[in-house]
Amino acid sequence: MGRIEKLTIVCFVLLIDQISKYIIRSTGGFYICNEGIAFGIQLPALMFVILWVLFVIFVGCCFFGTCGHESKVESQKSKEKGIQDESKYKFLEEKKNKVVLWGLIGVDWCENKYFYFLLGGGISNLTDRIAFGCVTDFVSIGSFPVFNIADVFISFGAIMMILGISKLKK
């Protein structure tokens, strides 16, 4: 998946969510200002900052890092260092920068398109938090906690990624 495709998904989710929130806020529609994380759960401020810093580092690796793909320069350096066994080297190369989850090696989040739906929703909610000190939630369905469009994309991305992982494990 190329950088343009990744950026397109993130921007699409960000724009749809921010436009919907702008319309709700500017027309005086129903919304709440959620100062917690998902579904109003409160986190200590330091924990929240730490999580976002880790998230930003991970995102940076996905857009600008190798994400499991070795550069030609690194490949040449490794060969110069004397790695002779190509099959062993190839195995190590494939595992580089991959996430280990539930004992599953080789899940490359950076190449999973659904990760970028999750990312777009996260960035949109972070934008609200920076601009307003809270996240604008406006969709209310029965007794379910109030949420927004970004939360829908976050949930969709997470569910699709979990389903993809479960298929890989079979």
C-alpha cells in the first residue's frame, strides 16, 4: 500500500468526521464534550500523554519508516557484514518491524488498510481534544454511550484488523 493511499484514507476519515462535528456544533444540534477516552472513560493526564506519544511514534514509523521492508542501503550493509546464509537473512528481514500479537509473528500493521481507518479516527478525535479540550460526541442511540463518526471508523478498523488476524492464525 503506497503512502498516497494511506494518506487518502486518513484524510477521508478526518474530513468526514470534522465536517460532521462542525455542522453539529454550528447548528446547535445535540452534542456532548467528552473529556475522557472511548465511551467517557477517564485516564490520568500523564497516561493519556504517554499513550499519544507512543501512538505518534508508531504512526511515524508507518508513514516514513521501513515497516518490514528493508532499504537497499541496509541490505548492502548487512551483506558487507558477512551474512552468508540468505534464507536465514530473509527470515530475519521479513520479521523486522512487525508487531507480535497473541504470539503471532508477522502482522504488519503498516500495510493493513484498516489500520488507516483507525488512525484517521484517532487523529480526528485528537484534533478535537487539542482544539476544544474534549472530543465532540453527538450520535446517541438508546442507552449506548454517545459517540461520533471517528469512533465508528476506529471501531470498524479495529474489528476488521482483528478479523484479519484471526484468519491468519487459522
